[in-house]
Amino acid sequence: MDANIFTGKTVEEAIEIGLQKLGLTKDDASIEVLEEGRKGLLKIGSKPAEVRITKKVESQTQLTDVDHTFTNIETKETENTIETTDNVKGKVWVKGGMIHCVDPDEGELIIHIPRTVLLYKNSELVKEEKISILQKDEISIEFKTEETPTKWVIEQSKDKLEAKIKVEPGFRLTYSLKDKRPAKELFLDTVESREINLTLTREEVHAKLKDLSIVFGILEEQIEAACKSREKAEFVIAIGEKPIEGKNGWLEYKVEINEGKRFKEREDGTIDYREGRDIPSVDEGIVIAIIHEPEEGTPGKAITGEEIPPKPVHPIQVNLGPGASFKENDEKTLVSTSIGRPSIEKRGTSVIVDVVPKFDHKGDVNLASGNLKFHGDITVSGNVDENMSITASGNIEIRGTTSKAKINAGQSVLLYSNVISSEIIAGNSNKIIIEKINELTNIHEQLVAMNNDLHQISKNPSFANVDLQTGIMRLVKVLIQTKYSALVKEIRQFIIAVKDDIEMLNGAWQSIIKDLHDCFIMMDPSALLSIDDYGKLVHKVEQLIEASNIPAEHGASIVLPSAMNSEIYSSGDVIVNKQGCYNSNIYAQGTLEVHGFIRGGQVFAGQGAEIDEVGSKGGTPTLISVPHDQSIKIKNALADTTVQIGKKKYTFTKDMTHVVARLDEAGIVVVH
């Protein structure tokens, strides 16, 4: 065994044994770990640690005295060099990137060649992993290089308005020999150098753009930046022109239209919830609105050079309630036909224009007055007593206290005094429409089928002999008797079902219900004078269905000072502007604002909640919930209050102030 190799149970022990035997310190020694060693089970499979320890060469100049190299190897020797190089005799080493050696008296010198080195011995490439060498050999070294080009790809957006190039610079790996101390057997090591390799050219980018048919909006400076980028990056290299969108037909209001803002603003910009805003009203014959035709947009241009058309525009579809009509000889101007509150309900490109009458009830609603039901707005100056109800298709405004009563408004409810053990509903017309629209859709399908049959009959030559002076009702009756008896039954059931809620529906719905009643229940001959009249009825039903399937843009709301043991539902917002709510359940599809407290009960707010104080010192259970994408803001949250975001709940274990609760990206309730 080599006298400079030492073993031990561990590397540290082997080094200590070797240093002691050689009389060296760590600073004076060159230490090479040959084997880390390992432990076995019951000494089975164990292996000792093994190190090679040699004395460091004191001066590198001693090596240069014997460095007579040919190409990359020591090739000549003299008596002088041999006399001064006893410490390197029979060894090979690397210095300054060159291989040196002094022949041994016996044996051979071995070099191990790594994969990154191409070694030529006497002009022949060595294919083995190790070779033996002598001073007389001609040795030359080359290095393998690894080169990766720039990776890049061009992507264009689906709308063809933008092209991006993603680039990742390539790299070039070069190697050099690492200095190694003299040894009989030498393992060559290399040092790796990594350089950025920018291979992407403007010509390549333009060629690819041509392949992709990208010819417009090309940004040369961005292409240049992409080619020179020394890090992974994205560059927008082409931008198209977006089309300028047009404008659908629209209404220009000529009177003030109440669209949900019902409160006065103070001079400082805050809202005074105690003062109701004056409800706008019009007299008969007043111009309500002007219909404007749609305005076409301007086409854009794709990066591929194609024209991008703007979205199609549509005329506004106007449905008139009983309180509004077109001005005589002018179908662009809408006028009132009665006194009341102008109402415009927008659903997409359809609007329902009406003038809603107003009913003012002086005093209390009690047994003497009876329950109130009205198509329009209702204002009550007094209280609403126990077991009484108020139903209106428009707004309901109550100045007094509401106790153990039921308030049902098609639009909004404004309460100026306390609500006790009552049910308050705002936006009920939307609920009714959602419930009834499927039934009306089924009726429409059968009306269309009958319309097709009428047109088919009209093409029959014998149809010319039919007397239609009194209308087509006789033909309709025949079709009902032979094919459409189920249609009449379905229409009758539909009319009965909406009878109790008809005051809650707008004029367009009421008009359709009347037409269906006259044509299919009463079978009034004057209701259908021609096949065209029947077609107009079918189209009228179709328009109502389309308009009703789009949510109304106006938001119903409930505003009240306080509630106790009550049920409150709004298809829009709920605002509690004074004391607060105790043991009440609140459902708001819009936002919830409570400028007071909520103690007990369950609350849901579809568009988020802001509350001054939540919870009870007595431990009354209180739950505030919102959808997963909304938040809850509480100024003062008492212990035992529970908030729910989506399906996740969080219960406060202590009182907290200025709380915001929401879901984080992991779906966990975060309270801060």
C-alpha cells in the first residue's frame, strides 16, 4: 500500500493518524479523501475511511525549474533537472493548464481522462478513459464544448390584436484544466465556464412573422430588444388596432327618472337617509323620453392585416305600459298618458316604459281601511297595524310603525319608523317574473306552432273561399278543437296563477295577459282580425320573454331605521340607517349597510356587507354570510359572532375592531 495512504473509522480519524505518523500539521499537508467509509450492521458491510496525505511543495518555482515542455507535456530532462526534482520524479501533474511529468524508475504514469477532455497521444485521439504516459510522448489537449441556441416562440392573441415573442437566451460551456499536484496516478479535472449565447436574429423573427401572416403593427425596436435580451423575457412585437365599438339604440330621458337613488345629499356630499328624495311625477301628455337609433362602430385592423368588425349594434326595443304611448305621428317620442311616476325598466336592449300611478293613503292601515293592493306606488302616512298587508307593483313608503304586518313591493320599500315582527319584501316583481317565465315560454312554443299551421292553411287554394270579414277566430277555434285544446287549458291555468300577483307585474306583462285572455278564453272575434294580427301577438310574447330573461338594471332596495324579530328580503340593497336589527333575518341580493348593530339572527348579502357592530354580550347567535368572492367589514365584532364567506365559517373568540373578513387564495377565511 502507498505509504501516504491512511485509514480510520472516520475521515477525521484517518487524517489524525496520518498527520501523527508523518509529523505534519494540516497547514503543512495536502489531504485527498479516497474513501468516505461506511458503517455496517454488526460490522457486516462496513468499510474504513481512507485518505492520502502528502507534504505540500514549499515553492512552486522548483517545478518551473524542471518544466521543459513539448506541446503540453514535459519532454526533456537533464542531469540538473533530475538532481533538483527528486520530489516529482515518477509523477505527473497539471500546472497552468498544461500536463507535466517526470518518468519513474519503474512502473508507469497513469492519467484518467474526463468526458469533457479530448486527449491526443502522439497525434492519436485516446478513446479509453485512462492512459499511461512518458516524457517522450507528445500530448495535446482539446475540450468538448456545449452550445445551446436561444429558445424562442411567437404567440398571437386569439383576437389577433397582439403578438408576443418569448425568448430564453442560449448558453455556451467552455472548459480548462484544473491544476493538480504531482501523483503517480492523476485524475484530470476541468473548470467549467458558462457564457450567454445570443443566436436569435431579426431575420429569423421576420421570417417567422411572415409564416404566421403577421404583417401589421410590427414593432422593430421590440424585436431588437428580444434579440439582445440576456435573460428570459417576453416582448410585444406587433399590435393591431382595436375596433371602436358602436352604441346600441338608447333613450334620452326628458324627465327625471327614479332609478334607485332615493335620498338627498347633504352639502358635504354625505347621504341623509332620513330624508326621502321627492319622487318624480309627470302630468298627462308630457314627453318622457326620445328614442335614438344605434350608432355603428369603426372597424379595427388585426396584426394579420384583416379588418376586425366592431360588435353589431341593436336598436332599443321599447315595450309600453298602460301609462305611456308614442307621440302621434312620431314613433321616436314617448309621452305619458296619465299622471304618475315615470318608470323605465331596462333589460339589455329592451325597455319597459310606463307611468306608474301613485296612491296616497292618509292615516293608518288597519281593519277600517283593509289591506292595500295597488298597481303603482303606495304612500302611507300612518302606521301599519297587526295582520295587515300592503302590496304594490312599484314603491311602498310608510311613515309610521310597521307591526306584525306584511309589506310586499315590486320595487323598493322606504320605512321611516320601526319594524316589529313583520315581513318586508322589495323587488318581488322580479321573483314573480322568474317563477312565471317558464310557463309563458311553454305557451309561446305552442303559439308558434299554431301560427305555422295558420300560414300553411292560408296557402291552400280553398282558403280563398273562406269568409274572413269577421276575423280569423273561426279558424283558430277549429285548430283548438282539433289540435290545440291543451294550449287553451295551459293559458287558463297561467292566467289564474298570476291573478293574485297581477298588480305586481309591469304593463307589458299585464298587456300580454289581457291579450291571451281575450283571444283564447273569451275568443273575442275582434281580437284577431287577420293572420298578421296573430303573428303580432306571437312576436309580442316572444319579446316579453326575451326581455324578462335579462335581469332588470334598476335595483330594488329596503331602507329602514330598525327591525326586531322580522324577515327582510330585497332583490337589491338593504340599508339600516339608525339603531339596527335584533333577532331578524335579512336577505339582500345587493349590498348590506348597517349604521347600527345586528344582534342575533342570520344575514346574507350578495354584494358584501358593512356593519357598525355585530354580536351580543348575552351570546345570542349571530351569523353574517356573503358569497365566496365578497367581503364583510365590521367596525366592532363581539365574541361568538360567526361570519361565513362562501362555505367557510369563522367564529370570533374575542372582541375585535375594524375587521375585514374575506377568503384568501387557499380558500381560508382571513380576518384582519
